[in-house]
Amino acid sequence: MKHKNQTETDEVLEEQDTPRQQLVEMGSSVVRNSHGTIHCLTIIGQIEGHTLASQNTKTTKYEHVLPLLAAIEESEEVDGLLLLLNTMGGDIEAGLSIAEMIAGMTKPTVTLVLGGGHSIGIPLAVSGKVTLIAPSASMTIHPVRMSGTMIAAPQTYGYFERIQERIIRFVAANSRISGEKFKELMLQNGDMSNDVGSIIYGEEAVALGLMDRVGTLCDALKCLYTMIDEKKYEQQ
């Protein structure tokens, strides 16, 4: 049987371990400063959907991210969300579901692409209210790919086309690029050695209207702080 002092000590240690566990397991952290409370969430590796990825693959699991985003939106303590992206893409429906959640949030949200925001990572990159990309970061735009058994029938290609249209509509609705231009980049020849599509980098992504601006972490935080301060001023 534990003494009262030992029990209190265990409770304190458990409270201290919670943020550490969240950082390790979820790649997220909460920071409080004079501007407010910022929740920082990372989307890394492969976005895992209904099928488990290889044990050697770093993944972001949508079943972890969706309830976390809902909790951030409903929390009275969290003032803004900073989303850090370095993803190769992954499951289309899982990626779109996360992107739709972020786009539908009322809290100030800023997305920052670091390293890469490829494939289905592009809808995630454009889902924030302000979107930034690091100068050295890249984005790969390509047609929908599917693995596993496929039926060689017109209906299969029609299904692919409908999935692509969902992605194109979301990207066009949440950025300054037109759906026609994004589809053109998706089907472009000669830019990728083993595939159809385009690879674009920081300043080019901004010039095309896909991302709002080029920037790094300090720029993303400055945008988020400005949005938080403006929202607090409006609520006064």
C-alpha cells in the first residue's frame, strides 16, 4: 500500500509524462506563451488508411489525427493549430479526411511544408487558413495510383477519374490555383523520370498559387500569432 506522499508524487510524474508521451507517440505538442496556446501537429511519412503499412515505414495514422483535430477545435484552451508536413502521401481517403477536418476548423490554422508534401499530402498542405512552404521543400503532383487487384474495364478508369476530380476540387477550393492548371500539372510529361506528373519547389508552388508564401518556422508562427491576436480582438 502506497503512502499519501508517494501517491501524490506518482500523479505529478504521470502529468509530466503526458506531454512527453504525446510528443513521442503523436508527434504533437502544446506550447503556451503570451500570444496564447498553440497546438503543433506533425504529418510525417506515409498517411496510413484502412490497411496497415509496413513496420519499416514511418506513418501518420488517420484514426489518431481525426479525434485529435476534433478535440483541438472544441478546446477552449487551444488558440491555434500549426501543422508541420513532411509526407510522401499515402491513402487517398485518409489524407482527404484529415484535410477536410483542417479546412473546416474555425481555429486559426497554419500549414508549413518542410522537406516534402507529396501526392495526397498536397490537399493537407493547402488545408490551412494560411499555407507556407520552405524554400527547399518540394511537392509531387501526379495522377491517382492504386495498388492491388484491378479490373481492366472502363468502369475502373471512370472510378479513377472521379477520385482525381475530388482531389482537384479540394485543392482548387482551398488555394489560388485553378482546377484546370492543377490537372495539367498532374498529367504533365517529361518532368518525372518514371511517371506522369510534376515536381515543384517552394517559390514555384507560390507562383502557381498552390501555396500562399515561402517561409520557415518563424514565418509560420508569426502568421499564426497574428491570426490569434486578430481573433481575440474581434471577440472583445
